[in-house]
Amino acid sequence: MALFALLFSVGANALTWACFFLVFAFLGYCCYIKYIHMKYDHIPGPPRDSFFLGHSPTFVRIMKNDGIVHNKFLEWAETYGPVYRINILHYIILGVTCPEATKEILMSPKYPKDKFLYKGLFNLFGQRFLGTGLVTARDHELWYKQRRIMDPAFSSLYLRGLMGTFNERAEKLMDKLSELADDKTEANMLQLVNCVTLDIIAKVAFGVDLDLLSNNSPFPKAIEACLKGMVHQIRDSLFRFNPKNWPFIGEVREACRLLRTTGAKWIHERRRAMQDGEDVPKDILTQIIRTAATEENMAEEEEEFMLDNFVTFFIAGQETTANQLAFCIMELARHPEILAKVTKEVDDVIGMKQEISFDDLGKLIYLSQVLKETLRIYPTAPGTSRDIEEDMTIDGIHLPGGFTCLFSSFATGRMEKFFEDPLKFDPDRFHPDAPKPYYCYYPFALGPRSCLGQNFAQMEAKVVMAKLLQRFDFRLVPGQSFDIQDTGTLRPKGGVICTVRHRKY
């Protein structure tokens, strides 16, 4: 009994001290949050929902209502000006729409991608996702080394050599649309272009034939699950603690595992071919393997490092382009006069040719304008962010260092101060003689961390759109939604359901 009493006394004392330290830590954290509020509350911004969670409940409500968080950023920018404050726990995020500040920060290599967002993409709910790949690497030297070695796979010379694959995969889409036209069956254009862009990236980047227009595959569903999981993990700090979300979290983890397991298989096969002296394409997969081989102290992490870049390119290389194509088709179908003009250009440049050449793409000037205008209203990757450690002044407001700058190209692309009648779809905004937007249009980001694959994506989009306009008339099925779905990237919520018919010449 004496021993029991002693143990009980020691345990009670330990529990008392633990409670004391927890209370002390809690009060200390409260004081720190209050200090952060006092430090940054001179910056205009919306009222906080909560002392602790800041504006996080607003983002959770938007997600639960299937809304677009970037619409809120647009509203706040128009209400509070070119710099507005967002609080999440002890983090300070400043939304910035000032073109001069956008230029200064995004064009400089000294401002790293923000740790709150990009470290959050290292894994999804404990399962490694993008790791330290090209998009998420925050250390400039690590990123620069990866970028330098990846550049040859996106050189102009190499991209010219991809025209055959772009044409071949786009022809498969035309064959599918021809079947639907003959059967008078409605076409889900988002689903179809998703298949084509995933086919293209699998073939030209990894040397794999998926043929998703004919075969079922788990990849589209896995990519969608990862993107949805990414949004919940970043925007809702309490999501993982709610038991009703655990089945979905399990699906996200399984989707991550599928992508990385697939990548490991394809990497192993390519490495074996390279070791055996076989001819291999100078594609992204080859560059990923060579990148890993140049890294020091990579013995244990080598495969994980390669898989990080595999998943990065596999998702980024198809998702955003597919969404751009779907939005473009949607807007052309809503604007018959623009559709007629771009179709005439395609007829004049391409005629009846089945094989589109690299030189043809440079002559499709109005189609380029249409694609750029699509990305202005619907930037499929709608924003980026940077950490700012030093004091700055933006638009006359002093900003103490230690915050994150958020840049929403969705918001700036829809602001009246930058674009007259901003919700009007008008490709002439991007006419070669029109004034260029001054650091308010950046669908591929800006500066050294801009999207490596933007030329690849726009070549691919041009080939698919040119063939579609050359062969088919398409109309939107009445009654569908034109709303946007936010899955990290932006996509048409209704899928862009069309009737397609063979063109009559």
C-alpha cells in the first residue's frame, strides 16, 4: 500500500506539473498570437473569424459550399486595396495585387516559396506526395540544380520533336469525337481532354502508352483525389482530426501510393535500359534519373527524390492543360462570333492537313490570343506565394518582415483596374499590337520559378484545339452549369457537355 501511495503521489505530481506546463504553453501561444496581431493589424484586412484560427473558418465555409476561395481574394482586394491581411493561427499572409510589388518579388530569386504551403505539399496526410521536387523545393540551390538539368527536356529543339506525338494523340481524340458525332452522343469535353493530356504526358515524358480513350485507368481518379486532399490539408488545419474525414484521407493516401508505385516501376525499367546501354529518349524520365545521379549524399533518398519529380510532372503536366482546353471550348461555344473567327484562321493556316507542323503553330496568332484570354479569366493554376523575411513597403504601407505574400492571378485577371469589363471574354486584349498587361497576368507565375512546361503546354493546347476546330462543330448542351470547381487547380464544374458534328465544307 505504501508503494502504491508513493506511485500515486509521484503520478499526481507529474500530472500537475504537466497541466501547469500545458497551461503555461497555451497562455504563451495566446500571447504570441496577440503579438502577431499587434504587429500586423495596421494592414487593412477583413475581420477575423476567430482569435486562434483567424480567417481559416472562412476558407472552410467556402470549401463546404463548393465555392472558389480566389473569389474571396478578389473581393478582399477590391475592398481593402492592393495589400490586405489574412490571419491563420500565428501565420500572416498578405494578399498582394500591386503590379510593382508583384514584379519585385516574383522576378527575384531571393524570396523562397512559402513554407506553410509548399512544406504542406511534401506529403498528404502522412503519405509522401510532391516531396522536394521541382515545384516544391524551397532551397534555391536545390531547385536551381534540378531546373538546370531538366531544361534540355523542354528546349525548343526537343519540343519541335514532340509534334509527332502531339498530332498522334490528338488524332485519337478526333477519332473518338467522330464516333460520338456519328452516334449523336453527347461529349464530356473535360473528361476527353483529360484523357488526351494524360496520354501525352505519359508518352512524351515517360515513354508509356496509356491510350486512355480506349482503356480504363486508375490514374485520373488518383490525380483528382490527390488534388482534393491537397486543398483540404492546406486550407483546413483541423480536417485530419475529424473522424468522418478519415475514409477520404485513406483514399488520398492510397492515391499517392499508386502514383509513386507506378513511378517506381517506370523508373526501374528506364534505369535498367540505360544501364544496359539501350537507346532511351531524352525525355523527362531520363532527366529525372540523371538529376538524381548528380546529387551528393543521395544513396538513401535517391528513389524518393526521383519519385517526387515523377509525381510533379505527371500531375502538373496534364491537369492544368486539360482544364485550359475545357474552359476554352466552353467559352468558344458561348461566343459564336469568336468561334467563327478562330475557325477561319485555322482553315487558312491548316486547311485540310492532318499533320500540324511546328511552323503552323506560330501562324495561329488569334488562337494564341484565345488561349491567353482563357487563362486570364480561368487561370488553371490560380496563384503562387513567397516568404518575405525582410521589412518591405508596398503601396505606402510598411510591412514588418516575417510574412507570406500571396499572389492570385485569378483575382488580378478579374479586376476592373487592370482589365476593362474583366468578365467579358475578349481575345483582342492579347492582340500583338495591344498593350501588354503589366505584372497582373501571370497564369504560369513569373521570374525564375515560372512554370518550366509552359511552352510545352501551349503547343499541346494549340494542336488539340486546331484539330478540333478543323474537324468539328460543337455546341453546349443547354442547361448546364458554367461554375468553376476548385480542386487546387480550377476546372469547369459542369464538365463542358457538348454535342459535336462533323464540319461541312
